[in-house]
Amino acid sequence: MNIDLVEKVKAEIRDVVDFPKEGIVFKDITPIMLDPQLSNEIVEHLATQYKDSGITKIAGIESRGFLFGYPLAMRLGIPFILIRKKGKLPYKKVSYSYDLEYGSATIEMHEDAVDANDKVLVHDDLLATGGSAEAAAHLIKKCGASVEAFNFLVSLDFLEGDQKLKQFTDNIQAIVNY
């Protein structure tokens, strides 16, 4: 890992105390978006990391997973898949429902987004408990594709979200770990 990049990203991440509820320290990546040079360094780093990996598509989880996932897909010259909350995609969809700490959620992707030959990288901004990334992987597998890797800007390692993802692959990466 590029230590210089890790330090630059950490310097831009803002802690927001008691958001979205009391007792949580939210890791806000939006200051990174104000620095186009750093944003480009992140995409370059990811492109170098995955250029020879054999992945055929990148799936970004709504909505912050789109921020670097789509530019990475463009840089690698491969398709980008939108994984969105239920009701947000216009075409024929496949769905996957999963439990949250307080309730449940459903995510969707277009039914023609992947096929059995695809090797997919799942990208999101942050790995916490792993629920969203696990659901995205189940959705991709439901359509016959394989999940080759997971990538996050930030991993909150103390929440052990990676444990939910290891059923799909051990290739779980983050730029910054807390």
C-alpha cells in the first residue's frame, strides 16, 4: 500500500460525531471530493491494483460507491454496474432483500448487468458491518456471476464486516483502515 496515499486520504476524512445518531462517529469522505488531485491519485492507485486482476465488471453500491467505482471502470475500460435501492432503476431488475440493524432493505440491479462469465469487483466507500456489500455480492451471485474482490476507501476493521464477505472471496481491500 502506498503509505503517502493512505496519509493523504486520512488527512481529508472528517469525523462527524453523533451522526447519523448519537454515539456514532461518521467517517465523512466528502472532503476528498474537494481535492481533484487526490481523487485522481485514488483512481490511479485502484487502477494499478486491479489492471491485471481479471475482473470484467465493477459494481458500485449506491451512492458513494459510484464516486470512485465508475471512474475506475472507465480507467480500466470495463463496464460499471449500478447497485441501487429498490425502485431507483428503470429497467427490468433483480432484487435482494437483507436485514439491517433496525429493519430491512432491498437492493436491485438490472437483470442484464452480469452473466455467468463475469468476474466482478464490488466497490463502496466504507466497510462497516458488511451488510450492504454482502447483499450486493448475493445479488451478483444470484445472476450467475462471481465476486472476485471487494474494495473500499475506508474499512472500520473493529466492526469485522470483512467476516461476512469472506464467503465470496478473501480479496478484500481498503485504502484506509481504522
